[in-house]
Amino acid sequence: MAGVITPSSWAVEQFGAQAVEVVRCVAAGLTLGQRAARTVGEAGRGVGVVDNHPYGSAWVARHRLFAEQFAGLPGYEPFHPKGAPYTLAVVNGRVIIPFRFADSLQTPVTLARLDAKIPRQVSREQGVRPPVTLFDELDVDLASNLTVVYVAYAANADSDEVLGAWWGVASALDDDGRLLWAPERIDLGGTPIGSVVDAATFTQGAQPSLDLRPRGAATEHPAAEPEPDHSDAADGDE
């Protein structure tokens, strides 16, 4: 039946009775962020920009739109990483980190790399460590406060839609950002998403008008340097 989501056993293990709503929020957040970013990209092309940097520059808006979908969900709390111009969503003790790992489905998600500095910093702070080698001593005292759930998605400036998305936890994170994980695909079709933005108001800094169940989280704007460009895509995304 269209619109019905059956959460996996892994999702239920992570989010309990909230699993269905969390899947809906993830799907909505990714889709709204992609449509907003593409609107910015189209506005840039409209004034003569010939590359995809305007599309890629919308990474802060992507994070904000994603986290806002969880506001009001039981068990939700915002998590503001030090130095970040956005918050992350925490549900049931899981901090959810979305990131764009590719601009097509040709790159296997098992090769996804977390390039941005702040999400990698959060991962380390919450206990996601590099792979253990024969020369390493196991840190038995290591204790994390939150479980990190990564949401890796593929999208590009030529489509309003997210091409595909996966989520999971990582057993390790290489120093270059490569995840050691076995993610599962997310059903992005369970929630109808409305149109997102008026390009002019978005590029002028006003909050987009969304046709999706409004969630009233306030937007924070701490001072922070931009995150580094995404090396897997030429458009400078997060």
C-alpha cells in the first residue's frame, strides 16, 4: 500500500516505537534539503553561474531542514556540535548525521566517506574510532554518550529527487573519513513531500515555506567557518 512504511528490525532496534516516524522524518528531511539546494542551483544558473557551487553551498540549509523534521517527535532533542552553524537531531539516544556521499548511484555506499570536519569530530567524540590494528591496544574504558547513525545519500544538481539513501552505524571510521559499515537502504517513498521554495526568498536568506507537517525548531546561527568541500562531488556540497 502506498505511503505505508514497515521499519526493518534494525530500525526498530535503534528507535523502538518511533521507527516509522523516524523513517518518515529522514525521508522528508533529505527530500526537502535536496529540493532547496537545487532551487538555489537553478537561481545561480539564472544569473549566469555556470558551475554547481550554488547548489553545493546550500549544505547548511540541508542540515537545518533535515533536523527540523524531528522537532516535536517524542524522544527528540537537538544536538549542537561545537563550532557548527547547524544542529543535529538526536532520537532515542541516537545522533543522526546525514551526508551526501556521491552524485550518482555508481559509487557503492559501502565506500561512502564522511569528508566534513564537524561530523567526523562528532563521530570521534561519541566513540567511533579508527579500525583497530595488531599494534593498537583496545581502549576498554572508552564510553560514548550517543550512538551515531549515519545517513548517506546520493543526489546531484540535475534532479529534485534524492537518488538513494542508506543508513546504519559504523564499526569504525578511518582517518580519511571512510566508514566501515554495512548500511541498509531507506524507503524514501513513504511520505508525500510538498514543493519547497521560492528561489528569490531562499537566496535572500528567508526561511523556505514548506508544505510538510511544520516542525517548529528554532534556527541557530553560531559563528563558524564553512565545512570543507565534498571531494566526491564537484559541486562543493558538504
